[in-house]
Amino acid sequence: MQLNANDLIDTKRYPISTPGSERDAILAQVRGELEARGCAVLNGFLTPAGIAAAVAEADGVADRGHRSFSRTNPYFTADDASLPTSDPRRQFFDRSNAFVPADNFQPNGALRTIFDSPGFDEFIRECLQQPKDRFFRYADPLADVIVNAAGEGNGFPWHFDTNNFTVTLALQNAERGGAFEYAPMIRTSQAENFEEVAKVLNETSDKVISLALEPGDLQLFKGRYSLHRVSPLEGPTTRYVAIFSYVEEPGMVGSVERTRQLYGRTLPIHHERAGQRADALVD
């Protein structure tokens, strides 16, 4: 059965493709939250039917997720013994969860129907106030639409995203835990700000914000510059979060090492485009 985006997205509450005062008010709200905190949440963006369809799709492919158990620093880089032990690049934390790669989600499935819905990209671009020549879908065939599937004891430690803008849909929560915690705009494209990052890792920072997202919530987040994590989960129910990614340069894909860590494999495109990022951040 072909899914209809209007049945999945609450377009009465969020008329993303219909110009007018309601849409303008939503844009103003989101822009204000992004400016103030680097993050904005549209509660109840999906309908109950949309949540159910997306969860069913995630359930159907959850066993294809790459499950990994490792210790990573916030930059997903190898240890560098030439740095002092207090440097955040030498602070490693347990990471245990699963990412279902993008090539498991079909064009007629719930998540790509939402992603490809009329006006979705333009609405996100306007929310982020990005010029058209600096706003593109992530070109990574393993990572443009993914699902993070995490169970009891899993969590995602402090890290930065490899793409500038991340759009997530909360689909299903665990019984307990799973709060989204972040330090907004803690670095820039010109400055890593290692000193402040170290404070977050050492739990001495006053910049951390905690969010409790509910199924159906749409979150816009500047994850390239905001350090963030998901707290450990409790209970038998898997936490599902769908992730849609946008970047500022066309053709951008993940680094070879990070892609291997997150998805357990790489494709030729990751090797062909290695080292082509426009910024000079660690990752």
C-alpha cells in the first residue's frame, strides 16, 4: 500500500507546504529557538498513524542495524598519545547502540515518504535560514535517512555530528532514560574550543541542556557545533529515533573511519570523497 505523507504528518498543525500566517508563525518560533539554543522541537509533528507506520518500518529492519560496542572520543578519532591526557580528544567513553543504514529504507516506506513529502526540504531550509546554495541533503547512501535503535543499557556518549544540520523524529521511547543532552554551539567552524568541551566531559559545564522528546516530535539540531549525547536506557522497549541529515556542501559523505564505526561497512564513495570537507574541524 502506498503511504500518503498527509496521513503521516499532522499538516493541520504544521502546514509545512502551505504559505500563510500559520506557517510563518512556526518558522518564527523555530528560528528563535535555534538562535537561542541551537535546537528546536516541533511537538506532535507526526500523526498517531505516522508514528505507528514509522515504528512498524523500524521494527521490520531493526535486525539489520550495525550493533557496536566500543570506546570513542567526541570526535570519533583514534587516540593521540602526543596530546595531554586532559585533552578531550583523549577522553574516551563507552558507546553501545545500533544504527540501521539508509539503504534499508525503501522509497515507498514511511520514513522516506515523510522525508520526500512536498515542502519538507524547503520548510527545513527556511527554519534553518540557509541559502539555497548552502543547503543540501546528505549525499551519503548509508546515512541520509537512518534509524538509531537502542535498547537497555545502551546510550550514545558525548559527540559532535559530522553533518551541520540534523533533523530527527522521535518514534519510540524506552521505559526510562534516553534524555537528549547537549551543549549548544560550543564550537565554531574556526575554533574547536577544547577547554569548554573538556568541562562538559568532566561534568563541570553550566551550558548543558536536557530534553525529553516524545514519539512524533520533530527536532532540528545544529549537531556539527553542539556537543551532545543520549543518556543510558532502561527497560525492554527499544528506543527508535529516525535521523534525516542536511549539509552545506553538495556531494558530502561521511569519513571512512566514522562510517565504518557507525555502520560496520563503507562504500566506494566514502573512499573516493575522503578529505573533501570544507571545514577543518577534527570531525
